[in-house]
Amino acid sequence: MRTITGNIICCVLASFFFSFVEAQQMPVRQLPNIIHIFADDLGYGDIGCFGARDIHTPNIDRIADEGIKFTEFYSASPVCSPSRAGLLTGRLPQRMGINEVFFPESFTGMPPDEITIAEMLQEKGYISGIVGKWHLGHHFPFLPLQQGFNSYFGIPYSNDMASVVYMRDNQVESFYVDQRYITKTYTEKALQFIERHKERHFFLYLAHNMPHVPIYASEDFIGSSRRGLYGDVIQELDWSVGQILQKLESLNLMENTLVIFSSDNGPWLVMEELGGSAGILREGKNYTFEGGMRVPTVAMWKGTIPDGLVYEDLAAQVDWFPTLAQLVGVPLPEDREIDGRDLSRVLFNTGKREDPSYLFFDGRDLQCYRKENWKIKKPFEGYSGSPWKKAVAAHDTLLVNLKEDPGERNNLYEGNKGLAKSLLKEMNKAFRDLGELPPSLVVRTEADISHLEALQNKREGKGSAQQGFIEVDGSKLRYVVEGSGKPCLVIGSSVYYPKTFSPNLREYLKMYFVDMKWFAKDYRPENLDSVNIPSIVDDVEEIRKKLGLKKPMIMGHSIHGTIAMEYVKRYSNEVNSLVVIGSPCEWGNSIFDLKAAALWESASTERKAIQKQNWGEITELDRLTGKEEAATAYHVTAPQYWYDPHYDARWLWDGMTVHSELTKHLFTKVFSNYNMFEAPVKIPVPVYVAMGKYDYVIPYTLWESGYESIPDFTLILFEKSGHTPQLEESEIFDRELLNWINK
């Protein structure tokens, strides 16, 4: 195979120049047919010509041998729906608000005013059909026939979702789908489409559901590969490709048809042997590492694309829209931005892609930027894993040379900080140049199952539980209500904090656990300069009002205790009491320095050894500001659990979302010089403070002198607790708190 270089061979240039001129003038019948075959969750290491040795793919390999193989070809997203939107429109899915996958319960879809490849090709009289997975909205306004296609047959979303059906055009044709025969069924329908329109120029979008889980192969292919069922599925897909090529040959259409084969994103690695391989690349689906977005892509156009080309530079799914427009002579729309670049020079071996840069998004979050050989990736807080998403460790800023290190194993940031800063600057400018992006489309909302939870809690002898969402300043904050009795607003995290309090308290308090913005799954990014103590306090007041709480107790742990204290200073008339647990926040000032020094001095030899082993020179502040080593170590050996240094605290953080840029801002800007005792303030409500050994350095006298007007002040020191007495000494904590409440 030959590798494309920047050299332009004169005879080739002349030949394709005249071919292009002729394309502008050729009669309708001479326009090329276009077939785009799209696999679902196919990995970079699952095809023979991309390195697979245990899966046999002679037909896909033939496309590479008789056409072009792209070694650095990117999807528009590491997940399905956004990727497909990018392919069909040539635009970043973020421009459409498509940042997640659609579900059977979705009432949204790709906006009808988007222009698809099918609509663009209508200008040249193309007949367009889709066979297979659509996944851009299954309600009438969003279906293929309303997006420029003349016919549709297939499953409208992923085959692991509820209500898998076959649709024909705008109607359900069958409610019962035997998934063993999906690939064969799609192949049959695709061949019928080609036969029907062999006298016309056509666009066939053949979007397979396989190898998305659950994976199925027909009996003809079971046991045919050396990689189990997954390999069998891929070999049946390859058979399907072969059927398409044979059909074109039988109709003498090969020399007038552009055939493209690719995948929507990388392999779903959390599915283990059912989820494919990323080959030499790092990670897979759901991530913006190379394995999630670099996809195996080949194309052939017999007699037009030279045989055996290998393009070893950046190209992307969004490029097909402008490329096809150029090939058939349709001007690009002028009323919208097209993000893709014309690849016709690449296909004809006369040049490279115009733009050597690319932005990598995970939903709305811009995570990476590639410029030529270099890729920079912003810090990542890590993910603990779930049934649908693989666990991945946190990392600091990554800088890799993809030519030398396509597996992203070697972080070159430390030795190339100047380059890294330059790339980050370019990335931010490119993002700003996109302009204002629309909000994410709502793909579904949580079902209200509070009635089921209430009944379950009743049967288990627990109090009733409720949950829901409230919107505060554009962010969607989750809340959980547990227990019965006096209302108690617990600010911080609706995931973490319910796990730290014992069921005993729920018998006396109706506890409203509410996310702050930095823990909200649906957080609306904002100007961080506007996040300060007054704005945070106002958010808490908005939370109280949205929940309809009248004179509740307000409770906060650690930094949230500080926020609760500041709230009471401004809104004391809206609460009846304040509970502060653990150390309030005084990062960066003299009180904290004294506290840290005294704390370390009092540490046991064992604790110091474990601290050094697990953390080294890293501090808790490093963890909160996104440092990779600290974030990873913190969840395994959390330093606040003083009396059990081997305590594995990961279960407390399981399922939590943390917005590291916002927490970094809190601890390095908002509270960097904060001292809650710097000026006496009148606090007219009772205050209860519970402190562990980790918090001892703030003495009782400071509280007394700083808040001498408190009508009822109680401070309890928990000697066998680090920083979370409500968890580590729950029995004593509950008894002391309830005594204070009843008093």
C-alpha cells in the first residue's frame, strides 16, 4: 500500500482536474452513487486492515486495498447520536444542542432546520434512502423522511433500548425484532434499494445496529471467528459489505459508486469481550481519548480513488458533507457554519485536509484539541465506573505526540509547557470562535418513583423518601428528602451526604439533602468571577425557597458548614438554628496553617507513614483543585478518616459528579483568604458545632469571641473522629445532636 505525501504528481493533478471539471458538467446519470456503511461501536482494533488478527474482514480490507485507508479519522463524538448528527450535517453536534444520546422516551431530535447530506443531494436529483439505525429522534418531525431521505427501514434507536421496533418510513412495521437477523435483514433491504434505483444516482446510508450490545449473529456466522461472538458479529458485517460490493459489480456500478465504511465511535470497553477492541489506542466509547473517537475508516471509488492509498493525517466524519458537496457540485450553505473540510484532494491523492486541527467534545464539555501531531487534553477528575461506562483514573493536563504515541501513554507536558500553553490558547480561541452554543436538548427526565420508594421504605421500616430537581441560576440541582420530623436543610451533595448520616436521625429530622452547583450533574457553566460568597449564599436562599422550607434547621459539613454559617449571617430570619460539622473553611490563611501544623504534629507514626505512602507531598487542596495523583489517592485513603487510615471511602463518592474547575475556583479564589472569625457578627439563632480531631486547631475560644452573641452555642469535640463525626462516631453524634435539638 502507498502512503499519501504532500507531493503532487503533475499527471495525477491534471487527470483529476479535468475529471472535476467534467463532474461539474456531466449529465445526471454520471453523478456518483454514494453508499455510506456505518457500524455501531466498532473498535479501531476490530478490522483486519487496522490490525485485527482474530477477525477475518476480507471485504472491508478490499475497500482499503482498492481505495483509501484513513489511519487518523475521527468521529464527531464518543457516543452515538451526536456522532450521527455530525456525520449527516457536517457540523459539530454542539451547534444543535445534541450532547447526549436520544432514548425511546425522548421528545426531541435533530432540529428539522438542519441540512443533511440527503437534503443537500436533492439539489442534484439524488434518491436517498436509509437502512438501519437512525437515532436522531423517532417522533415524526425528526424522522428521516422529514430530513431529506426518500425511504427508511430500520430501528430508530439503539438495540438495547426499550421498544425495539422496525420502522418503515414514518410508521412502525413490526413490534417484534429477532435480533439474530438484524444484519441480514438490513443487507437484504439495502440490496433491494440498490436494485430499485440502479438507473438513478442514489445515496444509501446503511447504518448497522451491530456491534452495539446486545450483540447477535445469525447461525451462519456463529463460531466463525477466533474472537467469540463479537468476532462472529464483525465477520457477518464484513459479509454484508461483500454483498453490497457484489451487487454493485453485478450491475456494473462499481466505477460510478463511492463506498465508505466507518463507525460512529470507539468500542464499548466496559462490555468486556462483548465490546470490541481499541487496538493500539487508549480507552474507548464515552471518552475523548483516541480509542473513543478515532474510528476505522476506508473508502473506494473504482477508477477514481487510486488503489492502496493510506492517509496518515487528521480527517473526520464531519468532513463528508463538504466533500460530497464538492464531488457533486453543490455549493455549501451560506446561512450556517459547516465545520467539516473538503477531503476531495485527499481522495484523489493531490493534497491534504485544509485544516490540521480538531476539537474533541464530551457532551458540552470541550476536553481536547489536536493541532497537527500534537494533542492536548484538559485535566480529568476521573470516573469510578458504572455498568455503562468504564472506570478511568483521573489525570492532569496531558500532552501527547500522536505520531510517536497514538496510545497516549507518554505525557510530555512537563518538558513542553510552552507548547502546551500555546495549544490551550488556540483551543480556547477555537471554542470562542464557535460563538454561543444552544443549551443541550432534553433527551429525557427522571421518572418520579417516590411512591415506590415510600412503599419500599415503609416495608423496610424506614421513613419515606422523595427526590427531585430544582433549578437555581440555570443549574439543575438534585435533592433527596428522607425522614420525618423537624425540617433540616443539608447543603452540599445529595449523593454523598445521605450516606454519612445514620438512619436514627431520620426518625427525628426530615432531612433535605441538596446539591450545590459543584456537585450538580446538570451544571450550567458560568463566569467563575461571579461565583463568590454572596452569590453562593443567595443560591442557598433560592434553594430554601424552591423547596418551600419555612424556618428549617440548616446544616453543613466542612466547606458547606462555612457556607451555612455565611448564610445565617445574612438570612438568620429564615432559619431556626445552625449545625456546623467538621472544620469550616480557612484555606490559605494563618489559622489554617496553624491547624495543619498542629494536626501533623499530633499524627501517629502509622498515620504519617500511610500519608507519605499514599499522598507523598500532595495536599488535600491538590485533590480539590484537580491534581491527578491526589484525586486518585483521596478516594482510596481519605485523610480525614483519622482513626482508620486504611478506610476505603470510595463508596461515599460513588455516583457523585464534581466540577473541578468550580471547586478549584472556590478553594483558590473565593476562600483563599477567608477567616470566619475576623469580625464579630451577631448570630441570633442557636449554633451547634461538631468537630473531629482533624478540626481541633480551631479552639473553642475563637468561637466564643467571634460569635459572643449566639443565644445557644454548643461545641462537641469527637476524639475518635477525623473530619466526619456523623459517620465515624454516629452513635455519639446522634445522641449529642438530638439532646441539643430537644433542649
